[in-house]
Amino acid sequence: MDLKLDPRILISPPTQTSTNRKERDLQALKESSRQFETLYVMEMMKAMRKSIPEGGLFEKSMSTDIFQEMIDMETAKSATRGPGLGLATAIYNQMAPLIENKK
């Protein structure tokens, strides 16, 4: 049995440079930080909504719960666009050196 290996398969050039990988990781960190801030604001709004007594014009039902949750999510997304509350920036500034100093 004669097995011949193509040397091009064994020696492959690096697919990415470390600079590109770090930039991609930093961009992913920025996006993850923003998403975490959005989830935090949404949970905060959910907790605030629980403090309001029930009653009023509409009855409480599954559909109103779903609608309020969707409204809370969209409100949280719009509140964290741009500079947001600053939580995403703080997370990014604290975690970015770990990525930049990684080999």
C-alpha cells in the first residue's frame, strides 16, 4: 500500500494574522457589551413594571404580557443605542486590555 501525501495539505499558510484576529475579537467584545447592556436595561424595566399595581383600562392576559415584553425589549434597544447608559463602555474598557495583551 503506497500512500502519498500532498505537502500542500500538511503545510498550510496561516489564515489570519494576529492583528486581524484581535480587531475581530475587539469588535465582538464591543457588540457583546452592548447586548449585555440591552439585556440589563430590559430586566430593569421588567422589575420596574412589576412594582406598578395591576388594574386600569386593559385586563391582564397572556397577549398583553407578550406585548409589554416586546415593548420593553425595543425600548431597551433604543435606550442603549449610541452612548447608552455607559455600562457597555465600562465593560468594554475593562475587558479590552485582556484581548489586546493576548498573544
